[in-house]
Amino acid sequence: MSARDRILAKLNAAPVLPKAEPDVASWYETHRSQESAADKASRFRSCIELAHAEVYSVTSASWLQKLWEVLSAKQIGKLLVAPGTPHGRQAIDELSPSGIECQGYDAPIEDWKEEMFHDIPASLTSARCAIAETGTLVLWPDADEPRLMSLVPPVHIVLLDASSIHNTFYEVMQREGWANGLPTNALLISGPSKTADIQVTLAYGAHGPKELVVLLIGDEA
């Protein structure tokens, strides 16, 4: 018998001792105290702004005006939107007359890949929810808002309902029912894309949007 066989035999013969499953829920109960919706919104904003994201407090009636102001300030005249969503249709209806060209993501990417990668300066998507502890947006891409909308354009603008901000990642998984089904991709975004080389030089926009703008909707904001 070889040394390898002897080692494997000892491992196989070792008794299997029962181990209690970790009580994750109890740990999280003490890890983070419950906060008000306003406190969670404030903590989320502080964390994601530290990661170089822009955050603007808006209402359901004013977010389009703020979106227009952001685009105008950045001299962006073209915006990728999802016509199959309520916010996408609103953007088309109200921004187009003001001079912002709203490009709908309404065709297979193979039909307009060159335009997507070279002629789309910004996109607008919604967030399903967010995590206050880490300043993280949670996006669930679907047929209306494919993941390329949040990965390719240099400027990514996100609509987030402040009431959907949770304390922790664990809380998101529990309250959003992740155990009952997930999309093909669940995107967690904590700021503009960034990378660092061995000289510890941080660069933004290397593998995705170099600017992230969050329009935080609700009184909690």
C-alpha cells in the first residue's frame, strides 16, 4: 500500500462527528440593530458616496427633473432606457421633448452591438433593493433591463426606492425571498467600476461604468 493509500484509508476510517449547523439568523440579530428607514437610507448613502457614487434625494414627482439636470451637467445628450418599464416610458415621454435622445433597449444586442459599445454614453435602470451596511445596489436584470445596460455605458444612473433599503445582505436574502428563486444574474453594485494595479493605483471605469449616479426616491432619503 502506498503512502497515499494509507493516508486515504485513515481519512475514510475516521469517525464522522455530528456538527450543529451555524445559527446565522441569531448572529445577524446581534450583528446589526434595527434601524429606521431614514437611518438605513442615510447609512447607505454615506457608504456608496465613499465609493465615489453620486446620490441625489428625489421624489416620485421630481426624479425626471433631477435626471435631466444630471445629464445636462455632464453634457450627455443620449440615454439608454428600457421601454418595457414604467420609468423607461416616462423618460422617453418627458426627456425626449427636452432634447435628450432616449434610445430604447428593444432589439437583440447582436443587431446593434457597435452602437451599444461606442455610441451610448449613459443608461437608466432601476434597483430592486439595496444594502445599507455596505452601500450596495441590488439589480435583477431581466428581458426589459438586460445586464449590459448596467455594465457597458460609461455612466450608469439608477433609480432606487429608499423604502427598499435593507440592513444587511442576509436581510436582503431573507426578506426578498432569494431561496424561492433567483434570476440568471443578480448584480451587486457598490460604486463605479474600479481596479488597482500592483503599484496601488486605483483606476475607475476599467471594467464597466466609470460613473454611478443614484436617484434615491422617497421621504426616507
